[in-house]
Amino acid sequence: TSRRPLARAASGRWAPRATPPAPASKRLDAIGRAIFGTLEGNNERSGNKVLRKKLKGPLLADYYFDQSGQSVDEVGREIVKGWMNDVEARRKSQLEVLRRRGKGPPKKGQGKRSKR
């Protein structure tokens, strides 16, 4: 049983207060939802907050280098003469250090097989 608020009637007795009809406010709410694109709140999760957010897909696609065409190494070699990626540069510097100590690879044709 729902309790209605009581109001004092003209006769002096307390009587249940009549609830006023609210079709105007319901129509106004419906118009507001249509204009602003909001959902009727029914205390349930709707996912509308997530759906309103701006999509991230195009932003992420523009951020990363285009992988469909040439690789970064190919583009770098076209732009800068003698361009190397990090792995190649490290390998080359390590070879220079080994050659200075005499531990690098032998010259062409002077390996173990040629000494037999």
C-alpha cells in the first residue's frame, strides 16, 4: 500500500491529497529527450556515456606510420644517404671495436679453409 500525503480538508478532517495529473511534464520531458538526445533515466546502466564519446579509431590510425607501403628503413634510406636503423648502427659500431682488437671477421678469402 502506498501512502499519500495528507491535506486538511475544509471540514477540518485530514484526507488524502489528490495527486495532480502530470501529462504536461511528461510531454516536456519527451520533447527535451528528442532535442538533446538523452535517454529516459530508469536507474539502469545503458552504456550511453560510452557511446557518446568520440571514436578513437581514426585518431590511432593516423598516429602510427602507414604500414601498407614502404618500411621506415626504406623511406629513411631514400631521404638520407647512409641512413641506418638502430640495430644496424649498433652492429657496425661493435664490428669496428672488434676489428681494432683484431677479433673481427677475416677479410674475404682469408678464413680457416684457405689456410689448409
